[in-house]
Amino acid sequence: MKERAMKGRVEFWFEFASTYSYLSAMRICSLAKERSVEVEWRPFLLGPIFAAQGWTTSPFNLYPAKGRNMWRDMERQCATAGLPLVQPDPFPQISLLAARVALLAVEAGAGSAFCRGVFAAEFGEGRNISDPQVIGEVLAQAGLGAELLQMAGAPETKLALRDQGDVAARRGLYGAPSFVVGEELFWGDDRLEQALDWAGT
Amino acid sequence: MKERAMKGRVEFWFEFASTYSYLSAMRICSLAKERSVEVEWRPFLLGPIFAAQGWTTSPFNLYPAKGRNMWRDMERQCATAGLPLVQPDPFPQISLLAARVALLAVEAGAGSAFCRGVFAAEFGEGRNISDPQVIGEVLAQAGLGAELLQMAGAPETKLALRDQGDVAARRGLYGAPSFVVGEELFWGDDRLEQALDWAGT
């Protein structure tokens, strides 16, 4: 089968601990395909970016009224999208291991399957994504080998994730999900379609 | 002409200094009409709510990366909506006078015309909405008398705006625009259609 020529490309920046990243991760593939847009899966950690803003945890925990409404909004959005929603405990989840393995999965050409698997385990089933066994199961489902779990702890993987964070900061990212098309930055799941349209035209 | 029976009602909570409140103010009337939903215009001040979160000014000023992208996003949203956009200086504007007069305009049955006029002067023309002359011109365009400017300083108007802020806090509001339909809270211009749909069904 011949591949259709891709019209454009979007960088999809996401954080596994982020609720709205879950929404985008579960719908970006089909929306991008409709527009012949290629998706670069870009896992990164929000922790260092939040810390630079003086935040020690998720703003949804720091600001309880905002947090309450985020969960209600997520319920409504997930109901509309036909997605399950379970609040992981604790929230936010510690996403370091998942993000490191995701970099390797992207490199192995299975970024989309692995990352969606992590989000589904976390927000669809409420599982703990800092547990190597959970990540191991997601790897297997994505057709990837368990050796990626070992490689996640290697110095070059750790460095690659720190580099990813530096690129995120240089892009001006301050939250997740974010979408970058050329010089254009779009923030939030609500801008997914707009970003893809931008890339596709 | 016979009025169509209204299906539902939405409380539209907005802050004159808020960029995304501008977007909602300029499009809520037609969208609500399509759905036979009645709109209650609810001006309030975000200042006390932000202060309770430890913020001394707009989060768009406190977090520069967020602020930069907000202005770019506003450019894109306004271009799509066919709305002019001028950054008021200073930002955020001091919205106390406009909010007090707005309460009186709502009471006089011209809330929508007055409030849209204020937003158009501020974000469409970059005018200073803390200037009584600007508010006087908007009053005149909305068919309201200049005496509302005097009444804005009366103790009962000041109290009414503080009461409005208390109600906002009890509703769990933490930003603007917000939409309340019964017990349901929707935050942000991106949820305007969803809130109206909720009210209309």
C-alpha cells in the first residue's frame, strides 16, 4: 500500500501525569490522519517547568477550585469522547519511568502505541504508571521488549529526557498538552484541531 | 412579535480585564439565541479571587511564557472570529468602575449592550476602561444615561459588586469567563458552546 504524502508535521508535547494530555493522546492519531499530518510524539516532564514557576505540584492540586472543576470537566469530556476515566491515586502520578521508556519506544517506532497504552492504563484503569510491572505490560501490548525497562535507567536515556525538557523550555512550553507547528505554539487539548489544521494547510 | 419560550438559562460570569471574557462576550448572544437559552450577564472582579490564590496580578503577567502564548492565541482566535484585537496598556486594565456600572446596566435591562461596548472599547480599540469618559461614551452608545456613572460610586453599588464576588466564590469560580448552568460549572471561552448546550437541553 502506498503511503499518502504527508502535508505537514506537528510536535505533540505531552506529560504522562497530565489529564488533558490523555484526551489528546487518545484522539490525535485519527484527527491527524484525516488531515494527512504526521505526529511526532514528544514526551516530557512538566515538573522542572512547574518548579521554575514556583509550583511544587500540579496546579490542580495547588488551586483546589480549579482542580475540582478540572475533574468534572474531564468527566464531561471523556463522556463525550467515549473514554473511560478513573482518577489515579496519587495524582499526579510520577511519570519519570514512563517518560524515559516512551523516548525509547518512539525511537523504536512504536511511540504512539506505547504512549496511548500508558495513558489508558493510568486514566482509563487508574493503574500506577511508576510501577515497572505496569510499564512492562504496556510495552508487551505495544509489541516492544522488556529490555526497554532496563535501558530506561541508562545514562544516555536519562540525558535524552533532560535534553527533551530543555527543548520544551526553548519552545516556550508551559503546560501540556502543547502542539508545535513550525514557530507556532498551541496549548491545550482544546487547540488540537486548530494545530493540526495549521500543519495541514 | 411573540417571544420564543426560553429553554434554559446560563449565568455568564466575566471580568472586564479578561481577554477570553472578551471572546465570549462578543459571541454569546447569537449562540444562546440559536439554542433559545437566556443569558444572565454576571460581571465580577477576579482580583479578590486571584489574591486568595496568592496572585497579585494576572497569571498571564506572572507567568511570561503563558502570557506570550495567550496573546498569540488571542490573535488567532480573534482572526477566526473576525474580531479586532488591540492589547490594552496597562494590562490587565483596572475594571472596578466598569464592573460597578455594568451591574447597574444589567439592572436597567441593557447589560448585554453595555458590557459588549466596554469589551469592544478595551480590546477592540485599546482604550482605558478605568477612564470615566470612556465608560460614559459606552453608556451613551448603549442608550443609558450618564447618571449611572455617579451611581457607580454609591455605597449600595459597591456592596452589590462585593456581593457578586461572594456569590462567584460560592459557585467555585476561579477564572473568567465561567458559565454556570444549575449546579454545573464550565470554565473558559472554549466551553461556551458546551455550557449553552447543557442549558438548552
